[in-house]
Amino acid sequence: MANHQQIKTQFESLETLQSIQKQVHQMLTQGLAATGLSMREWEILAYLEQHEQASASELADAFKVTRTLISRNTWELIQDGLIQPQINQTDRRIVRLSLTINGQETIQQVTRQVQANLQAFNQNCELTILTKQLTRLKRQLMSLNN
């Protein structure tokens, strides 16, 4: 059974992780602001870039959300010309989604913007704070393993 100090260190590690997650989310959100994409829409585009294609069910499983929510997000992306549906000829219920050329260009644009934001964060010392938090987390995890 873990002693009091180990439990305290575990909670501190969790708090540090949550802080890091918040900062990373903020950097991505600022990068997305100019594109008009939501965080979920960006995640879908990034997933499709990595996996080439996926069904709405696969996306829902990957992001642990309902298929209805994914369908809403993918419909917006289809309307914006960023992804395209490919209907299976033998079973029309099966629809695979993939990026369009415009979707690929959007990913490149957002990536450049996020990189620019990282440079701005670095200049504002926020990346330094993030690095310190990661170092602290590493120390906390090492103390748990000892």
C-alpha cells in the first residue's frame, strides 16, 4: 500500500499534468483561432492525415465521443471542403472519410501557425514555464519509482 508521501507525490504529478495539458490546449487554441476550426475539427483533420481515412465510428472511438457528435463535426468539414466522404459501393452504409487537398493545405497552415505561436510563447517565457513543469513532473515520477 502506498504511503502518505507517495500519494501526495501522485496528486502533485496529476496537478502538474493538468497544468501542462491546459497550456498545450491554449497554444493549440490560439493556433486555430485564425482558421475558424474547433479543436475537435482540428483533431479530426489531424487523425485523417495520420491514418489517411476513417469512418465516423472509428473517429468516435478514437476521441471517445458519440458518433452523433462526430457526424456533426465531419458534416461541417465536408461542407467546408476539407474532407470528403467515400461511400462503399457494395454497402452504402459504410462511408470512409479522407482529407481533400484543401484539408491537407489547412493542416499545413495550422501547423505553421502553431509553430509561430510556440515561438511567441518561447519569447514570452511561457515555454520556459512549461519546460519547468515537465522537469518537475519527471522528478515526481522518478520519486514514485524509487
